[in-house]
Amino acid sequence: MPVAVMKSAGGSGKIGRGAYDEAFPRVGDALTLYVWRRMAFAPVRWALSARIPAAAAIAAEALLALLVFACFWHGRYWLGLLLSVAVMLVSVSALMLARLAHATPATNRLRSAVERLYPLLWWWAWEHGLAAYGRPFEPIYATMVLWVVVGGTIAINAVEALAMHRFNGMEIHAWRPIDSKFRLASAARNTNLFILALSLLAGRPDSGFVLVAWSTLISLIVHSVRLAQLTEEQSLRHKINSWLDR
């Protein structure tokens, strides 16, 4: 992170839009880059001025995530989706606080762990809540779909982590422009929630969950192919770097 950005946030607690945008991740899903990015600026600026630590934002995110889990579990999907919007805003705020206020490595690891864990619980709760909503799956089919979503998400996270480990911290989404464009709509928390919200509007949260399963499977295949291509490039001793660094 540029030193100028860190100084602007660290001392006075005030930060301008330019410094905020400079510190913001350049790759992400469409909701994060084009919606939550703008909406989170004011909360982040306030939190910095109030000297609220990133750990506090992470704790708030975890608490809200548990409430979303409870809503989904009992089939109260609309309330859960409304609360999930708050979770997403707090999530972006926690990320930016961690970046701008020099969060410790332990805090960063905690944030990463929390954000990888609770979406898995959400998908489990969504499938369970279908019975209360009146659209249950057959037991065997429910297990199959749930394992595609949960297992596929875990596998995607593993591919991303392996890529960062092998290629000097480069995110797999940042290798080529096409990877960054795919990330805008690839299977992840925000994208999945968008799909589920549209399906709920149509009164079919069950079909939405099946669509999430397909999206997860497709994303896993794409990620795996790109990892294999990166590994081949590395074996040929070709220089590997992100298109964002050119």
C-alpha cells in the first residue's frame, strides 16, 4: 500500500476519497466495486476519525452474520437478505479499516477466517430454510446440491490460496484482464446473494439455490483451469505477474 495512503489515515483519522480509492482492492465482484465501495466510504471515514479498530468491525460483522444465519435457517429469507446488506457494508468497512489503520497480521487473518466461514453457514441455512418456506428439496437431492455449493466454495477458496502461495501473492483474479472481468460475476458471497434475491422475487428460493450450485461448479472449473495454466507458465520459466502491475 502506498505510504501516502497510510499516513493520510493513520495520524489525523481523516481520509479523502482519493486515498480511499487508492487503498481499495482493484479486483472484486461487481457489487463490491460499484455499489458497496461508494456506500462504505462515509462509515469508514467516521470509524477512522472515531479510532474504531478493525477488530470491532469484524466482531460486528460476525454478529450480524449469525443473525442472517438464523433468519435463513427459519425460512425468513427477506429479513435475512436485508441483514446481509448490512453484513456486506460492514465487511467492506472492516477491510478498509484493516488496510488504512495498519491492522496487525493476526487481525487480518481473523477477518479472512470470518469472511470465509459464515457464507458456508449461510448456504447451509438457506437450504434448511426451504422446508419452512414451503419449497423443500428431496433429502438426497438436498444433500447433493448443498455439497456442490459448500464443497465447491471451499475448493474455490483453496485454489485461490494455492495460487497466492505459488505466485508471490498474486491473486488468481488479477493475472489477466479476463480473470478480473470473470471475478465480477464469479461464485462468491455477494454474487450468490444476488442470485438468491432474484429467485426469491420470483418466489422460488429453491431454484435460486440450484442456480448458485451451477454457478459454483462453473466458477470452480474456470479457477482450476486458470491455476493449471499458471502452473504450466511457471514450469516453462515464464515471468508471471498481474496485468494490474504493468
